[in-house]
Amino acid sequence: MALPNKDHMKYWGIAGAVVLVILWFTGDILLPFIIGAAIAYFLDPVADRLEKWGLSRTMATMVITLVALLIFVLMAVLVVPTLINQAGNLVAVAPELAKNFVNFLTERFPTLLDQESSLRSSVNSIGATVQERGGELFNTAVASAASLLNLLILFVIVPVVAVYLLLDWDRMVAQIDSLLPRDHAPTIRRLAREIDKTLAGFIRGMGTVSLILGTYYAIALMLVGLQFGLVVGFIAGLVTFIPYLGAMLGGTLAIGLALFQFWGDWFSIGLVAGIFVVGQIVEGNFLTPKLVGDSVGLHPVWLILALSVFGSLFGFVGMLAAVPIAAALGVIARFATEQYRQSELYKGAPAISLDESAD
């Protein structure tokens, strides 16, 4: 005999509360495992494709691991030192950029800013604050990344977890499927497929789009000679998963830096602006439709809300878990809406005919 829906809601609610409590108290401990699981989930389609080409799951995992190791070594040798150096220099020159901005406004709009104006003081204080706080943040991040514990997490635990999960991914999914309550297994499988479709479209699709655009922005900006092109490209690619934000943030930062560096050389400034225009055209017409599609179902506002809420509650771990949780809640909300539209609460009670009322 199946349990009533009320009991199901109670048990699933308790399970959800337990998960949130565990996430609250063990977030720092779970961080490498969550990152490893995300990497394994991202790479599972690649392993499946290699299996279709005739490799075993073990061989497919080995090939992916070797390629990932090669990419990591190349990044560590060629990209990361330059990125850190440019980020530090950008923080250091922030007050000078603010001063140049004030001088620019003063020369061309002398009535807008005077020596005693509050706007001038605000701009100067912003530059000093960016240098002070940005330097503190940068130094803290470098010191934290250099600590033995974080090195152990980043370079040992996360790859090991990712490799083991990637190797056993299909078996784990089958094992979880075997534990589903039999009465509701078809519905849970349907919801799980929709959640996977949403996550696959967003995480794998937008992750690939972010990587492609970030690489394009960084290389193109460095080729035109922008001083902090690698940092700007990294920032623009990192936030591309929120539509239009990456191009707006990166474009504003790049064009602002180009104005100071290339003032008077309008061709170079136009090249910097054109890089982001081309990037948006390619993203909107080719990359996003091809890699993400139109059926992701994860609205940007909903995503920002989830990142804000879970980030404030659970820190960085919460931000990592926000995307899959937001996708799952979105699918469940659509399913609940569908059930509501089919219920008597929405449709109303069926009309009673005259013959039935006479009886």
C-alpha cells in the first residue's frame, strides 16, 4: 500500500532540511567534494562519447585525466603567472587611473569638478579604497592559495575525487535509481531528466561558452595591446554565465582602460570596443544557440537570486550548490504548476447534470 502524499511531503521535507543542515555545518569540508562532483558531471558526456568510440570506462577516464593534466600544466606555466601579475598591477594603479579620470573631466569639463567638490573627493577616495581593499583581497587570496591546506585541496583531493566519480558515474546513477520508491520512480526519473537537461544546458553549455569567450577576449585584447587584457578577458569570461553581464562588465572595464591608455588613438579604442561587439554577435547567434539552446529554463533573475541567497547563507560552497539547486527548484516548480492546472482546485468541481442531481 502506497504512502499518502502528505507523508511523502513530510519525509522529503525532512530529507531536504537534513541536507541544508549538513551543508551549513560541513561546508568547508564538502568544498573539494562538491568541486570534484561538478567536474565529473561536466566531463561525463566526454567519457560517454569515448566509450561509444570503443574505449572502456577506465581508458576513457585515463585519457580525460591526461588531457586535463596537460592543460593544467600549460595554464600553470603560461597563463596563471601573467594573470596574477596583471591583477596585482591593476589594483596598484587604481588610484592613478582615478586621478587621470579626474584630470580628464577637469580638462574637458572645468565647471563640473573643482578642487573642493564632493564629486572629486569621492572619485579620489574610490581609487584609494580600491587600492587598499583590492590589495588586501589580492594578498589574502594569494596567501590563502599558497597555504598547504588549500594546495592539498586544489591539487590533490579535487582531482582524485573527480577521477573516481567520473569512473563510477554511471554505476552511481544506476544505484541511486534502484533506491527510488517504486510507486513514484517514473515521476522522479522524469523530474531528474528535466533537471539534468537544465543543468547540462546551463553548466556544460554556459561553461563552454564562458571558456571560449574568456579566451577570445583575453587573446584579442592582448593582441591589440591593452595593458590588462588578460585580466579583463578572465573577468568577462567568468561572468558570462549571466547573460549580457559578462560583456557589459568586461566591455566597460576594457573601454575605460583603453580610454586612458590609448586616448587620442581612436582606432585602438574602436578595436577594443569592436572586440566585445564581435563577441556578443558570436555568442548570441552561434555559441549560445548551439551549446546551450533555448530550453534551459533557468532565468537569469532566478539564478542571481539563488546565488545571492545560498552565497550569503553557506558562503562559497553555497554559491557552488546554488545553480543545481536553482535548476531543481525550477523544474519542481514547473511540475507543481502542471499538477495544479490539472487539479480540481484549478479547474473547479465537475458540473453535475440534471439527471444525476435528480437521482
